[in-house]
Amino acid sequence: MNKLEKQSDLILKNNGLSVTSSRKKILEVFLSAETALEHQDIEKIVTQYDRVTIYRTLQTFLDKGIIHPIPTTDNSIKYAVCSETCVKTGHHHDNHVHFFCDKCGKTECLDDVAIPSVILPSGYDMHEINMVVNGTCKTCRA
């Protein structure tokens, strides 16, 4: 068993999930990815599983806080693996900026860049903040 397989097994077990071949393979795809992924990206990589299996697996990973959604400007959703600080006491806290490169299309989490504090007027309740910064990544800039 290689390092990626061990890591995926551990994440699934730590989140109270059965280690199935589809969960394991899809999680390994996320763990080895250098960018956030869309549903269709995963479909192209794990061709042995149908669309519904992939969808259900993504939903399970979202529910357990294994991955988090990243909204895009075209109203699609990308997903990225959560860091250890993403989920605390059963609630998802994705408090970092996401970066979208206009040149290569890569979307990545900038874990060291915090979302600025937002103070809402009285009577408003905040549930989440999503921040996506568009620009040119360091690879495309070079």
C-alpha cells in the first residue's frame, strides 16, 4: 500500500466512513491534485465509476468536511480537500481565500491568506463567506 492509499484510508476511517473502492479512488484523486476539481474533472479520471456514484461520493465528502466547495464565476462548483483546520467541532470553517488563474484555469486554496472580517448591519446573520481572487498564478507569471 503506497502513501496516498494509506492517507485516503486514514481520512475515510477518521471520518467514520467505510473504505470503499470508489471513495478511496476519488479521495486519492483529490489528494494528488494540484488544483480544485469539478465533477466532470473527476469523471474523466475515474472512468470506472458512473456519474451518480461520483456525485454521491462528493456529497458524502462534503457532509463529512473532507472537501469543501469553491464557487466559480460561471456558477459551477469546484471542490478541494479540506485542511485540518477546515472542520472544527462538526462545523465547516473554510476561512481562506481561493485563487483562480485567468490564464491556466487552475483554482487553488491559499490557506495562509485569511478572508477579511465582515461586519454586517444589525439584523443580518452570516452563514458563510466565499472569497475567490482572480488573477495570474505564480506558474503562469514566470
